[in-house]
Amino acid sequence: MQNFVTLFNKNYLIRGLLLYDSLRKNLKNFKLYIITFDNFTYDFLVKKNYKEIVPIKLEHFEDKDLLKAKKNRNPTEYFWTCSGSTILYLFKKKNIVYCIYLDADIYFFA
């Protein structure tokens, strides 16, 4: 199984869903872990119950170091700060040993 992780809020929800759709068209066995940066995105993904998507609430993802950094960054800077921690989170919390980070606005054609 291939594991991927991304993060976004409702402003990138449609892009994230297009990323998911492109993965489904090109892979048979994968999980897409999504760190949701707002409740709207989390609730939407939970309600839709996509087979290969695992939504994760931001407050479950954030650790003390990220929360400390959050105080000194604007929302966009904090978002990009978090991207580097997504894989580490999955290694620690989900016991995943292999994962690829993807920006939410990527689309795979083949």
C-alpha cells in the first residue's frame, strides 16, 4: 500500500479532492491522510467517507513545538511550517513506515 499525506483547509478542498481523484485513477491501493486545517473540511471528509481518505483534525496533529511556532507565524507561514511535520506525525501516531507528502494542488495524469 502506498501512503500519502497532504494538508489543507476549505479554500483548497476542491483541489485536494482533485488530487484524490487523480490518485484513484492511477493507483489501486493507497491511503491519503489529510490534515484538515478547519472543521468544515474535516466534517466534509468524514461525512463523505471516502474509502482511501483518512481525515485528521488539526488539533490532533499539532504538538507543542508546532503550537509554539504558531504564535510567531501568520496563517500562511504556519501552514507551510506544518508540511514538514506531517510525515513525522504519521510515523509516530499511525505506525506508518513509508509516506510521501503531496501538495494539495497536485494532479497526477499518469
